[in-house]
Amino acid sequence: MNKDGEEMEREVNLSDQIFCMDCMDLFPQIPDGYVSMILSDPPYGISYQNNFTNTKHQILDGDEGIDYELFAHESYRILKKNAHAYFFTRFDTYPYHYECLRQAGFIVKNCMVVEKGTVGGIGDLKGSFANNAEWIIFCQKGRRLFNHTTLLQNRKKEGTQFHAGREPSKKYKTRFNACWFGSEYPKATYNSVWQKQNGIYHPTVKNVVFLSWLIQISSQPGELVFDGFMGTGSTALAAISTKRKYLGAEINPGYYETAARRIREMQ
């Protein structure tokens, strides 16, 4: 990209903004190495629609499939060196997404499995297991250490010596499990009751508290978090609540307006 970051930001405000557009059209406006963290839930190409509720969600824009190779490449390009990226996926799209991200240059470190706020109701209801978890590919560009947070206390008393020669345990966890289940962890998504109470209807609306945990683990206050598929704005709200900046896109005007409203209400 010919223009440096300062010149680009003067032309287009790329801080604390959600653009109502396709993120593939936003990418060319973002300089190399501009964002400090990526946290995104791209369409999986499955044309999901919940058929087991009174009010059906509309099929997500782009859910017939996106150019994931290009998305992975552009995500890698705009991310700073030594930074973290999280991409939601599914068990059946995981191999393809994994390979695209690897080919783009990412180092894939883990696949996180996080409990949903509600059990999925699609598929063979009598011959398959219910989907009660989100899958998230955790990547690094270069290497960045996790932050020490106060999100979760260790069960062992602070100062406990687990093994000879190792540091005594800290009060708060410095390393988290790849599977987040149970009452000590936030759920990945909100349930239908929450959506009805808050007037927010989206098939995959993410839990702001859960996203804020990832943001606190993988970025510092003041840094910029990118989400190319903002939906109803949960990533932006999580960034605001943790004193980070946000940048992203949402192609659906209705969801974009919901995101803007949620941001106004939080601020």
C-alpha cells in the first residue's frame, strides 16, 4: 500500500468506526499492520436459518460463502507483527479455514471450544449430537505472550509450589484452557431469552463479556481491535468496555443500525 498509516487515517477515520459495507471492500482502505488484534466470525457458507423458533432469523449476508483465502490473506496483512487473531469456525469448515489461515502466514496455535448460551437445533435431531459449543481458531502473527489478567482466580492458594524449580502459583490464572465450559467461564453466545429481552435478533449474536475476555488476554488498552463481520456490534462493545478502540464492517443495514444503537447506549 502506497500511503502510510497517518495519511490514510486523515482521509478516512479508521478508529472507533463500523462501516456499513462488505469488509472485502474495506480491506483496501486499511494500511499494512494497522490493527493490533482481530476477533471475527466470518460466514461459514452454510446458509444457516433457525427453523425452530416462532420468528425466523434472516439468512446472513455472505453466508453462501466468502473468498476465505482472500479474507485470510488480508487479515494477515492488516495485523501488526507479534499479534493475536481469533476466527470463529465450525467442525466441518475448520480444515479449510485452518489451511487458508496457515497459507496466509498465520501460526495456528489452538482451536478453542467454548460453551454456547443455548443448544443449537439444526441438523438430524434424532441421529446427531446437539451443537452446544463454538469453535474458534486462535492464531498468531509472529509471537505475542498472553497478558496477565484478573479474569479467573486459580483454585490453588496463591504461592502454592506445584513442582520443584517452578515459580509458585499466582492468584490469577496466567494460562487458560482451550475448552471453556462451566460456570467459571462466560458463554460464547446469548440465548433467545436474552435476545427477546434486549430486542436484538441475530442467529449468532456473541456474548460481550466473552469477547471482552479474549480482548483482555490478547491486547492492551488503547489498541485497535478489528472485526470484519460486526453483526450487531458485540466486538465493538467489548472493545469499548475494556478501553480498546474498534474498527470493522457490517454489510447488513439492519444489523449495522442495531450495532450503532448498542454503541450509543453503552456510551
